[in-house]
Amino acid sequence: MTKNSRRYDVIAAAKSWSLHDTPAQQLTADINEIFGEHTFNMEVMREKLPKDVLQSLQDTIDKGKPLDPKLADVVAMAMKEWAVEHGSTHFTHWFQPLTGSTAEKHDSFVTPNAGGGAVAKFSGKDLIQGEPDASSFPSGGIRATFEARGYTAWDPTSPAFIIKNHHGATLCIPTAFASWTGEALDNKIPLLRSMEALNQQAQRALALFEVTNVHKVYTTVGAEQEYFLVDEEFFYRRPDLVTTGRTLFGAKPPRGQELEDHYFGSIPERVLAYMTDVEYQSYRLGVPVKTRHNEVAPGQYEIAPIFENSNLAADHQQIMMQIMKNTARKYGLVCLLHEKPFAGINGSGKHNNWSMSTDSGMNLLEPGETPHDNMQFLFFCAAVIQAVDEYQDLLRASVAAAANDHRLGANEAPPAIMSIFLGDQLTDIFEQIERGKPESSKSKDLLGLGSPVLPHLPRHAGDRNRTSPFAFTGNKFEFRAVGASQSISFPNVVLNTIVAAAIDELTSAVETKLQAKMPFEQALHAVLKEVIGKHKRIIFNGDGYTEEWQQEAARRGLFNLRNTLEAVERLHESRNAKLFEKYHVLNARELEARAEIMFDQYFKTVNIEAETSAMMAQTMILPAAVRYLHDLATTVNVAKQSGVNPNGVVKTLNEVNGLVDEFKTALDKLLVVNADLGGDTVHEKAYHMRDKVLPAMNAVRAIASKLEKALPDDNWPLPVYSEMLFVK
Ligand code: ADP
Ligand code: MG
């Protein structure tokens, strides 16, 4: 029998990996000492900048005042000095193009001088503006190739940072990226615009409540990041993982996550070392990582930072994903951020915890002890309820991507239907509002544990519901549909904009009643009552995974946008386009561009998967099956010659031959649909991928799984699920 012992070598290598192979490092420094040491933070600025410059920079950062360009030279000088002290030789404008990742182009500080030598130079202009050749970034048609110019512009509200490498360091300056016509080609610009829209509307609302000490309202985000770690020995033997980030083949192992023993289980030593390293680097870059634990699936983990202002949180999220990917290699691991690396095993999301905060330190979604008489909280909470109901489609579209389709709507967390989990206490209060004046709040009682040695714990007013895509969790909402690999920017652009619009509407409604001489409390109550009557259909506290909920949601008239294309079709629908335009977040062209890019990325993602799938089927799986057929056929002949009746082998031969037949037929079909793009426009191509290519790929995969279970283990050419998930 032909042995393919390569796979066993791989397992042996993965198994024998030892922590002692990595150089010992001391990663236990005092957090206070290292936190932010690689960022150009306030402390450094205080040390290096003249008082007046510092003051005006601080006004820009805290109050959003425009920065005097004359100051840029002074800041640039200080920044360069600091960066060079930390070993930087280069600087880069760091930005977030619409690919969803980050981009950088490094320039050296070195400038030749008249004497034939060189000096380190970095001017105010270098700091403020860059001009990357924009033509290779997606623009969704905004920028024709003849107008390839694009600009990056310094975002002084996000601190510059230093990325170290083996041989040096680079100063990274967070920037926004726009076309030369001023249209946003990135994720930062709309995020900042949406935060401003919310700021304006929330301040209007706070004026109703006679809150006068607030000069700025900003949104806050803390994103819990899920990810998988696999040994790199396995990774490199899987062309699908290398090329597409997910396994396109692989039968479900006899043991998956059924035992539920991984979640919060003790963290394997190698993984813990990795996590410690990631945290250490994050701290130095000012990323406030806070928690770490095992997730539900074997091989799956989570890391979560402390929440920050959304703009910073989005930048930090990108930095953290980069650190996670880079650091894994040091430990012989690969960090998979794909939404669904393993079929049949839990996918990875990024729970986007969101709230609104004032510069006076108030969380607008903090209910307090007695939420029923906290009308201000109820007002903002009602605005979120209205926003999510009115723009369910936008929220769904904000997280639409081919990879995320494997989670959303695929009987997994969370469903594609947008709904809100409010919990018992708040649902009860809103029901009271609908009936009349709210009189009470269901209390948070004490939880006795039945033993005198254990303390009594304060019980939360509501239990958790992990099946809801949008849940109130105490003093924030948690949007759970965001995918693990996605930038959190666009989902937050949508959240901020739709909530700004709802606050705007509710505020105006109250104002109108006040003008008609209705007393404030009565006006407020009337408006909240109306909101809840109109939008309570979006509230659902039950199990979001069930078939009944699908039917119930349909009865309530909620959207159920099952895949990316259905969702993106809604994104640029005219009502949504008007919303973005009204709040100056995205103009029609900018929105159209985003929809176009989403279609294009969908097409490309599936197309690459299909090519990879066909290639692996043809060159790895089919040959393995054919080798086995040959072995079986040979055995039959030899047995017959020896006068033995090879009944069992003949049966096996027939079975495997049947599978190979089916496999070849399915593969040919995949090759045919792959050869065709379905049309010329990106829309036609995207639909072709969804309707023809994906099903053909799935058919090939299904038979491959049967072959995986039928072929000799030492003949199977790919690391299998149980190896990748359980060898740590
Ligand atoms: P859990 O999800 O278990 O309730 P936490 O309360 O620790 O966990 O919060 C999870 C995430 O929510 C963390 O990233 C945390 O920083 C973030 N978070 C907490 N409060 C807020 C807030 N006001 N705004 C945005 N994110 C928040
Ligand atoms: Mg959470």
C-alpha cells in the first residue's frame, strides 16, 4: 500500500513543538511602566512640546477644534526626535483603505544634505499630508485610473506609534485617506463623520434634560475578538488555509465541541505564552487589552480590550489583529481570524460593545439602580431601539461579507435577523411606559449560594442571551454580528448614524410638544410611548437560533437577509442613501462605492475559494482516492490468484469506486461553473458565485468528506480536523 507518511511527520512536528525552542523573554514588566511607551502620547508631548503648542493640540484632541497648520512643524520635529530615540529610521502614514485592513508606505527620514552626507528630516508637511499612489486601493469607481491621486491626512486624535522589527523601527502616523476630490476612500473618515453626527444630536437631546456641563458626546467601543490558533505545521499543509483562511475540505471529527469542555477551560501553556506576548506588545502600543480566555470551540480563544472612544478603538483593533497574526509565528502557531475556519465548529465573531459617553464622564446608557425613573436613560435607550428597527437592513449590511455568511443565518451565532435583547427588567419598564407611567423596576436581588462560607452575590437584573445579535448588557449594547476578521469601523459608522438619526427625531418630537406647551415629563412620556408602540417588534428576548423565531420574525415583518448579496442590495437603497447624506456621513457616490466594493470582494473571495477547491480536489484528493482504488484492485487480483475469495475487498472496491465516480462528476461540474464568471459586471459575477459556484463547491466537499472517512488514514493528503483542533 502506498504510504503518505508526510502527514504523520507533520503531526509529529506539531506535537513535539516546545516552548523552550523560543528565546526566553521577560514579559512581566509593570504595566504602568510599559503602557503606551511606544506611542507619542500626552506624557511624551508634555515633555517635548512648548506649552502653547501642546494646549492647541489638546484642544483638537479633546474638543475637536481645527488644528493650526503652523504648529505642524513643531509637532513634527518633536515626533521625529522621539521616534529616532526609539530607533526609528522610517515613517509611514498608516491608513485603513476599503479592503478592511491597513496600508502603509514607508519613507526614510534620511534626506541628503549639501555636504554629501545625510540628515534625518521630517517636516510639518510630511506629518500632515501624504500622497500615496492611490490607484491600487479599491475605490468602487470613485477614482478613475487617470486621476490616481489620493491623499492621506494626519488624524491628531489618534496617537502616532512605533512598530519595531528585528532590525529597526517605523514611526506610524494614523491618517485618513481620501481621493483628490475629497471623497472618503477609507474607513476612518466616515467613522469620524458619524461620531460628529451623533455628537450634535446627542447634545441637542441633553439640552432637553437641562444637562449643561457637556461639550462633547462621543461613542465608545470595546470589541471582543475571537480567533483560532493552529500549529503552523498543519497550516502549511493546507493550501485552503494558506490561500483562503478557511478549510474548504474536512470531515467533522468524532469529537467536536460537544463536550463543552473547552470554554473557559485552562489555557494550554504554549497558547498562554502567546497571549502574554500579544498583551505585552499591545500595552506598549497603548492598546488596553483586558481579558483572555478559551472560547467555545476547541482551538478557539478570545481577547478583549477595555473600551475607548470609537476612533481609537477602531485603530487599536487593527493594531491588535496585526500583533496577533505576527506574534503567532514566534510560537509555531498561525492565528486564524477568519469567520469560519472549520465547518461544523463554532465560528469567530467580534462582539462590538457600544455606548455613548460625555466628556463629563457620563455613560448615556447607564440605567442606574432605578431605571424606571431615569428618563434620560430611557430616552437614549428608546432611540437605539428605534434606530435598530428602522435600519435593520443597514446593520445587517454593515457586516456583510462572504466569510461572515457562514455564521449569520447559518443556524449559528448570531442569526441574520436583526433583533434586540433587552432583558426582563427593561422590557418590563418599556411595557409599563406603553401602558402608562412606569412605576417600578424589577429589582436586582441577592443570589444566595446555599452555603454560609460563600458570599451572597448581587444578581444582574437580566440574564444573558447569547443568541441575540444585538443585546443590552447592563450599560451598553453588544452588536454581535460583526465578523472576526472585519474592521469594526463600518458597523460603527452605521450604528452611530442610525442612532444619531433616531435621537434627532425623538428630540424634535419632544421639542414640538414643548412648543405646544405640554409639560416636559408628559411630552417625553408621550414620545417614548409612541416609539415603543411602533418599534417593539424589534425586541426579542427568546432563543434566536430556533426555527420558530424565523417564522415569528417573518410575521413581525422583520428583515431576514440571509446572505451578503441580499444585504448589500439594501445598503445603497435610496432611503439608506438619504440617511447617510443627511448626516454628512457618506455622500451618494461614497456609499455606492462601498456597495460596489462589497460585491467585488464577495465575488473575488468565492472565486478564489472555488479555484483552490478545484485544485485541491484534482491534485490531492482524487489522486489519493485513485491510489487506494489501485491498491484494492491489486489486492483482489492477488487474492484470486492465491485462491482466496476477496469478497470484502471487492465490496470496498465497489464502494470507493462509486465515491470516486461521484467525486469526479461533482468536480467536473465545479470546473465548468468556475470557467464561467456569469457575466461582465461585478453584480453578475457575484450572483454567479452565490448561485452556481458555492453549491458546486459544497457538493465536492460533501463527497470529499465521505472519501476522508473511507480512505486509509496514512493515505489522506491533508491534516484532518481532529489533528488541527486538538494537537496543542
Ligand atoms: P461581558 O461581555 O462579559 O459583560 P464586560 O462587561 O467586561 O464583559 O465587557 C465586554 C466588553 O465591553 C469589554 O471590551 C468592555 O471594555 C466593553 N465595554 C464595557 N463598557 C462599555 C461601554 N460603556 N462602551 C463600550 N464598550 C464597553
Ligand atoms: Mg460580551
